[in-house]
Amino acid sequence: MHNTSGRFESRFSSVKVLPSPAVLLKGMEGSSLGVWVAHGEGRAHFPDDAVFQRVQLANLAPLRYVDDKAEVTEAYPFNPNGSPQGIAALCSADGRHLAMMPHPERCYLGWQLPWSPPGWSSHEAGPWLRLFQNAADFCARTAA
């Protein structure tokens, strides 16, 4: 669905990784990370409340937009699209599929981060590299 702002949103936002079956986010749970967003239609929409409740109860919304206190938020501009409960991604129950609106592929290297905590400047990789390492590990395990 279109962002509630009615415009294309492009910025570095913060998300929190929640526990979920998502293979790509394994080992990242509890992290609050910056990530690039760039979309005009990113709002999660649940016309059936039963589906929304199932997603939440089964932990199928593993990424949530957060505010400066790392609290899940629906408030703009922290939540750039207005998704309920700050939902930024959905995953399948088996964890093999992950659909997300943020763009971790745009910030997996350290130099792609517009801000990072003190001491991170010496790191070549950004924290989102883990997502891609998890994908490679999963593929290697399932191919064997």
C-alpha cells in the first residue's frame, strides 16, 4: 500500500530485529540497526484482522521500525510508511521466505552507513552483511 505520507520516502531509518523463524535474520535478534529505505508503496496492510493477529502470534513480522529509543513505533518519520506495529518485513512460517521494504543490500559495507557507533569506522563490513552470510550458509546446508 502507498505510504501514509503520500510520498516516496528515502532515508536511513532504524529497525529492530525480533525473534522469528526467518533464516536470513538468524543471530541478529535483539539488534537495533540502521537501514536504507526507498519506497512509495511500503505500508503493510491487513484487511483481515485474523491474519494480522496470526502474523503477530507466530512472530512472522521480524523487522519493526523503531524510534530513537529503539521502541517499535508507528510514528512518522521513524516509521516511514505508516505500517501497523512498525512492520518492516514479513516472513513465512518455515523462515525460508522474507519480504522486506528496507534495503539491507544498500548498507552491508561499512562505508555505506551514514552513521555508525564510535569504533565502527575501522570495520569494513556493516551489520547487514550477516543477512547475506546467513543466506549463503542456508544454501550451502540445503545443497549438501
